[in-house]
Amino acid sequence: MKPEELFFAMQDIDDEYVTEAMPKDKAAVKRKRFIKRMSWIAACLALFLVNVWLFLPPPSPAVPDISAFEGDPDYELIEKINSVVDHGEKQYKNNLAIICNKLGIGTLDGDEMVILPYEGEIKTAYGDAGEPGVITSERVKVVGDKIYYSSYNELDISEEIPQRVNGIHYGGELLTGEGNTVISVQAGDHIDVYDKETKKILSYVSSISGTLVTCATVGESLIVVTKWRIPTNGDAYSGDVLTPDIAADGNGFADLKNHSKVLPDNITSRYCITVTLFDRNSLEQKNAITVYSVSNDCTTAHITAENVFITTSEYERLSSDGLKYTKEGKTDIYRIAISGDKLEYRGDINIQGFIEDESYMDEKDGVLRVVSENRWLVYKKGLISDKFFDKEYGVSLYLISLGDEMSVVGSNDTSDTLFVSRIGEISADRILLNDLCVYTVGYDGDFVYIGTSLYPVQDSLHSFCQVDLSDIDDITFKNTKKMQWFTTLIDYGEYFVGVGDDEVEICVYKKSAEGGIDIESVYTYTDHSKRYEYYMDGLFIDRERMLLGLRLLTFNDKYEFEYEVFDISEGIPHKVLSIPCDGKGVAIYVEGWVYVFDDAGVRREWVGES
Amino acid sequence: MRFQKTRNQPCEKYVIIGEGQRFLIEKYSGKGHCSEMEDAKIVELYWSRSEDAIKESRDKYGAYCYAIAYNVLYSDPDAEECVSDTYMNAWENIPPKKPVLLGAFLGKITRNIALNRYVHDRAQKRSGGTEVLFEEVEGILTDGEDIMDTVALRDAINSFLGELRKKDRVVFVQRYWYMCPVSDISREFGISESAVKVILHRTRNKFRDYLNERGINI
């Protein structure tokens, strides 16, 4: 018998047994199969919908209701600002990118982290960016026979043994070195003027909107530059939110007086930069200008005797090329003229490249000279996020005429905006245009000095370049042809000094009779056991005594600092002092003594007067 | 009289078996009275040649018949077709027949149609599950002369089933009559598949011995 015949034979078993063995589950097989099939369809549909959702761009942030402000004179502007997604905030390509970012997948790779500016970054000068007639802020100030430092109140150095005087706590940036007062600007929101004799506050501003970008005294005026953001909270949309607040002498918050608004045609950002002018003694607020809708990427400001230059740098996406596209670094420069106790907006200009700090700019004879670092970032398009692929660098030097409006001037202009071609085109000597990046910039009369590096910097292919601008129709370029890595450039009159970080390197150049430096006259001091902390509060410059003080970090695992002082009066960096620091100390030279302030207190060492 | 609880239908029912009479009564489940018609009434519809008979049969036993056909054929459209043929076959056979257990009656028709179709189409498409079943029973079959008296074989099978413990019988019938997969049987009884296979193996051996004792060669 075949098996199937047995199955046929079993066909007629008793109904009782058939009924008895009726499968409970099998009766519902069809239903279960239907449910299973529907489950598959539902799962596939859900998977499809999830995939669609993952690759959809994320929803725009909720826009606050501003209907309550209809009728406000600034309602049109409020409406525009209200609709803006903050420029500078990270924009995700799709929902999958948000999830990956939260899980730490697909974040920026190392190279990109190095070259992209931090959001909201405000750069302080590493170089010596002082302008004639302008007193820039410092952490340590000498006023008469007193030294002021934020952590140590004041130090009376008139006595045989300097006495620390308690009473007033100074904080933030210290400004004046003249008269009877000290101005302390605290991180953008607090300004005090002290009488150094009575140690009493003469006047104060308890609050001013924003974060401090920079401050300086110009003549009898105090200029404070702040950056702030129009709030997203709908409740904050009233007329006065478009004008920064100030609280002076305990009178409560009020709008800045004589405030002017500079509004672009297209509002693309909630970020604003305000320049406020005070009387430096009474702190009476005289005038203010706010530039609205600026980038939040990289901000710096440079104050001269006649102008305030504000820069914001960011990347702009250029047109796509198949699966790749390029972002180009661009900088907006805004000019605000200082005229007595008035401020006046005098236009803006857009240039190629990034301006890292205020030492990249210098004003001379009605011309703003600007060095920028060109950056082109190439990206590959991706599903989750676009991937950084390649980069190119270059250096540009702009001469910007400061007439009624800013404009780029020059004779060998090959494009509409570039005056001086990229340095690499002038120097054929192992400097490649696309690989040059800027490390530091220094100005000395008609000469511009640029510390450059080949990227990546680990290759240590650094160079020190000198550009002669005395004849703008015949600009010349010199390269020291030395592998010197300068992060700070200092003009000492007869000499020009470059200081490099990583391993300590100090180069002293003698200036030539024709102007500029004699590149063959360099004398170099190096110390491979320490590195220079290239922040402005990490050095002091005393041009009268020809001293250079540097805070150095020793290459060991103890994170030990030393303050070292060099005498360069003979054109050779000669170490005259080395003081261990407890933490990040700062120092200053006063009448033969070097005072060092650190976490352990204050001490002084005699180095002698000139 | 004994009550046998079944859960094979959408609403709970009790099969009352006793004194040669078998009939179903519906039990109020608390979630609404069961709307399915009693077998006797459906059979009456067949007898009165009402087409509602097929509709009621489909409502009550459609899924059940489908499951039987699917277990043999492993094909949705083929199983659906078998179930349709089942109703036509029932329509042609009632009357004269008057089944007491309509489910078993329809199930047998479905199984028969499905098996015939499977054997007919076997050369073209073999169902893995059914082939496995055939292989399982090969141990029972002998190379000797086949019995020609199918009635004697049917009686022997019924007699054998009657001697089995209930659990072993139900497992055996589910496997070789309903042709259920071992996994389904194990799930229904809450035992492992290995345990089901052991039961089937022992029961097959008993069946072979039972037939041998009676001189029945298959």
C-alpha cells in the first residue's frame, strides 16, 4: 500500500474521533493567516513610513505667536525676525541625522572639527593689535603706583614691600591707565568706574545686553561691543526687545539711548551686534548702534581712533557639483565711525576668507588693511549627513578704502574685489596657494607681516612673510624662507619679534633702513622643553624697557607653568628671569620689577631698569 | 451523559454526547449570544434545498475546512477551491445524507478532495509537509500483499483508535487525519515537539503491531 492510500483509508474513521480531535487552533488558521498577512502588510507599511520619516527634513522650530504685537511700529521687523531659524545653529539634514547625532554616530570628523568655527565663537587677539590713541583692555593694569588685577584687588607698589589693598574687587577687562579712575568691564554685562584713591565706585552700569566682544577707551569715550540674540520667547517680543537693555546707576532697565538700527534687506539671523559709546568717566551712555541679523559663527571687532570694525565670518555654500559641493569662508565687515560722542554706521563689505581676530586688521591713512584666510571646504553629499572631503587654503590681503562708504581699492585688481592677489601667486617659493593658512598677522607702518603654515600644521612647514604696501601700485612680497611658526608678532620699534608656540621659539628681526625687516638679521632663541601659551594674557610687552614676558608650559605630566622674561634690547633674546607659576599666571613690568600674579599670590623679581 | 467542552468555534459550545444521540447546545458566553446556527438546522436547510445552507456552512465551518485543505495542499488558492468544492459536494449529498456532526462530515469531504487533488498534482508540486507525513507512515506499511477489504481496514482503524488513550488518539488523529504540523499539535497540548513525536512514534508502532496481530497487511 502506498502512503496516500493509507490516508484515504483513514478518511472514514468515526465522526466522533474526527470531532474529538478537531484542532482548536486549526479552526482559526484562516483568521490567523489573515492576521499574519495583515501584520506583514502593516509592518511593511510602518517600515516604509518610518523610512520616509527618517529621510524627511526635521520640522522647523515652533514659531512663537506674535499676534499680540500687531500695531507695534516694529511689527514688520518682528514678523521677519520671528520667522528666522537661528543662523549658526546646527541644521540637520533629516530626522535620521538627528538620531545619529544623539547616538554619537556620524558626527563631524576630526579634520572638520579643526577648521569649522565654533558656534558663537568670539576671538580675542593673539597679536599686538593696539592702535594709536586707543587703550585696549588688559587683565593687569598699572595706574600710578597701583597695580590692578582682577583676582588680587590692587597692589600698592609705592611702599618698600608692596602691599595688597583690600576693598574693591576688580573683574573682567581693565581699561584706563590715565587719570584717577579704573574701568572694569565684566564679561559684557557690568561696567564700573572706580576712584583709585578713595576706592569707591564713581559710576557703574549694572547690565548691558549681550556678551562682550571687545572694549576700549578712545579719547574720553568708552566703546563697548556686545553680541546678543533676540529672544525666541513670544512674550519677549515687544518693541524694546529690538533695542538692547541697559541698567545704569540702579535706575532699572531701559532701552539704550540714541540707538540706531542697521537692518539688512533680508533677515537671516536673530543675532545682533551692538556698539555702545559711554563717557569714560561718568559712564553716561551717549550713543549706540545695533547691526541686526549677523552670523553667529566667528565674531571679532577692532577699535581704532576713528572707527569700530566688526567682522562676522561664516561658510557659504557654493553651487553643487554632482555628488560634491563646496563651502567658502566669507566675512562681513561692518564699519561704525566714531565722531566725538556719536557713532555713525558707514556701511559694510563682504570679503573672501576668515578673520580670526582683531590683529588681522589695521587702519592706516584712511585705509583698512585686512588679511583673511581663504578656506574652501569640499563635501560629499550623504544620506545622513554630508561628509567633509577636502579643503583648500589661501591667503588674501585686502586694502579697503574708508571713504563715505567702504570699497576695495587697488590697481592690479584682477577681479572686482581682490586688491592684492594671494600671496602664493607672488611667491613661487615652495609656498602653495591652496595650502597656505594664516597663523598670525602683524602690521608695522607700510609693512604687513604674516605668519603662515602649510596645512596640515603637523608638517611644521611654516613661513614668515613680509608684504610691502608703501606703493600700492608696486606691492612687493618677501619670504623669510625660514621654517618659523609664529603665533604672535610684536613691534618693538627697532626690532620686530615673532613668537611661536608648540616649542618656544622667539625670533628677533632687525628693521632695515628702507623699512620692514631685514630677513637675514634674525636671531632665534628656542627652548624645546616648554611651549608658549599664546593668549594675550599670557604675555606682557614693555617697549620702553625692551622686555618680553611669556607664560610657558613645561612639557611634562605635571602641567607646570613658568613665567619667563626676555630682554631684547640688543637684538638678541636674552632670558633675564624665570619664575615658576602656580596655575596660569600673568605678569607686568614696573620700574625695574617684574610682578607675577598667580594662584599662590603675588611676587616680584628685580630685573633692573633700562 | 457527559459534557465535552470545545473551543473550536468563535463562541463557546458544549457537545453533549449520550445514549446514541449527539447534538450541540449553545452556551451563553456573556459576550453576546452565539449567532451560528445549530448543525441540525443547517442540515434542514440542505434538505429544504435552501442556498442559505451553504452560507451557514461557510460561516460556521469555513475556516475549519480551509485549515484541513491547507494542511494537505499548503496553497491558499487551492485550499479555497477545495472548500468551495466541499460545499458543492455537501449540497449534492444532503439529502440523502443527514449528518449529525456536520463539521466532521464537511471536514471529511474537504480532506478527501484535498487529498485527491494533492495526489493528482503530486508530480507537479510536492508539499513538503504532506510528503513528510507520507514518509512517517511508511514504517507501518509492509511489502506484502495489500489488503483489499477497505471496510476491514476502516474498522480496524476505528477499533484501534477506540483502544488508545484519549490524548494519544487525539494526537494521532490530528497528525494523520487533520494532517496538522507537529508544531501546532505541541502548541495545542502545551508539550514539546519532541514529546509529540514520541507519542506519534509509539502510536504508529502500536498501530503496526495491532494490524499485524490481526493479520492485516497494508
